[in-house]
Amino acid sequence: MQLRVDARGQGGDKAPEAQGGGWSMQTVLVANRKGGCGKTMTAVTLASALAGDGHRVALADADPQKSALRWLKRRSGEDPEIVGVDWTRSGKIGDVPKRCDWLVIDAPGALRDDRAEALIAEAKAVISPVLPSVFDEDSTKRFLRDIEDIKRVRKGKVGVHLVANRVRPQLKATARLQAFFGGLGQQPLAWIGDRAAYSDLAEVGLAVFDRPQKQFEPMRAQWRPVLEVLGS
């Protein structure tokens, strides 16, 4: 199953790399099996960072809750443009705007089987946020097990990366999360702190990369290892 350029691009069934006569688009899938782990916040933060770097970015919402699309509706026209794409219909891998540099996909919580394979087939990287919770740890194990036999994952053609999300260093749950990663044999790309500013900014369609103020710099710095892996 291939992504299609929308009618404006007159792309038919061309894959992203074929957009606009050779235009190359990178795709990032934000996914985990469990809802509430911060997939949407991760997706909008990455989209904001990429758009702020001057890239043309599309944000595809494949989650029936449409949280990413609602975030985009709150966004001001003065902020770096992010094009919204609605992929919320069950099983739909839809159109993408013409000549985008990056496509960030906010996956549904119950991502498995054919849809997981279809989404991963288009991705440069899979980013999976994990909360410091025994339920999230179990969900992440099952998610990684579910996708390990997908051809592009098995052959190492798509990177699968973890992000520790909503971390509070002083809590026992954070220490347990560190032990979880150790047992998994895979360390997270980043440890993202639990800060109220994420929700405050989201209420007005913003993320930490949309605001240059010094108070947000420590939060932006936590995301930079993820952006470095993506090559931005």
C-alpha cells in the first residue's frame, strides 16, 4: 500500500520519493500500542521542530480521536505552517500534500497487523514514547514484539526508537523505567520531563519549538537527540 500525492500534486499512486518528479519526503511514525503514552504530544513537537527549521511538514492524524488535527486547528497563521492530513478512517492510508519534506504520522493506539505494516512500510523511523508505568512498559514490549517480524524492521531499513516520556527523576517509577530499558537492551533516545508547559502550549496549537524564550530551552534540548537521529 502506497501513500498518494493529493489531487493538487496529481500524483496518483506515487510513493513519497516520487513526488513532484523526484521530490524526496521523509516519514516519521509515532506509535505504540497503548493510548495515553504521549504519541500526539510527541508528533506535534516533532512536526513543530521540523517546520521551525524551515521544512515543509505534513502531520497525518491516523488516530480516531483526531487530537493532532484539533491541535492544528488551534494554531495561528503566524506560526510555521504544518499541513494537516486526516487518516482517521479505519484502514486508510491516505493522500499527502505535494512537495512535503517531512510527514509525521500520529498513529492510532491499537496499531497492529496490516495497518502497522502499511504505516511502517513508508517510515524512515518509528518513534515510540514510553511512560514510567508498568502498563506502558508491558505495552511497549508487546508493540516491539508485534513489529519485529515486519520486513523493513527485520532488515534494519527503518529505525525503531524509544523515548522516555513525562519523566520525573525523583519518582520510583522512573528508576523502574531505567531498569526496564536495561532489561530490554535498548536505551531511549531521550528522556522527556513531565512539564505543564506542554499542555499549556498545546491549548493554543503550539509546541516548545514554536517559542524561542529561554524558559523553554531546557525542554527543547531534551528533544534534540531525537531530531539528530532523524537528521534534522
